Amino acid sequence: MSGYDPTDIRAQESARLDRARKAEHEQRVLMDDVSRLMSRKEGRRFVRHLLGAAGTYQSCFSTNALQMAHSEGKREVGQYLLVLLQQACPERYLEMLSEHMKDERSSDRPNAN
């Protein structure tokens, strides 16, 4: 026998609270990790690359249903990352976008030779 007693309400409540505390701790660690990653320019550049590779800002429409399902799956991962960024450090997300715009502008300028 496993030792589980369906009539032991206190044990069930205690187990539920333990699971909730563990989930809360894991969420806090995840948010700290995301914040730490986004605190460095290299981390923000990497995240921007992942968001782009996932097609986060693009339509996933295709006349091929399998291709569209694949693209939507990738895009969903990008959307999840975007939610994490907005929960953990929205100001760093905006900083990442600003850096990207600066990089785009500087790469569009012709060299002054």
C-alpha cells in the first residue's frame, strides 16, 4: 500500500500547500533567471535572436497545413518567452527593442569612406 488515506484531509491539505510552495519557488527562480539573462546586452541579443527564429512577430499562415502547424508551434514557444520577459523584466524587453532599432539604423547607414 502507498500510505495514501483519502479521508485524511489534513495530509491532503498539507500536500497541496507543499506543491503550491514548490511551484511558487520554481516560478520565482525562473523569473530571476530571465531577469539575469536580460541584464546583459549579450543575453538580450540572444533572446532577440530566439524571438526572431521562433517567428514570434510573423504570421504562420501557409497553404500547407503541416508547415503551418510547425510554424505555429515555434511561434507559440516565442510567445511563451515573450510572456516571461514581460512578467520578469518589461523594462529590459523595451531596452532590447531599443538596442535592436539602434543596431538596424547603424547597419543601414552607408560607410563614410
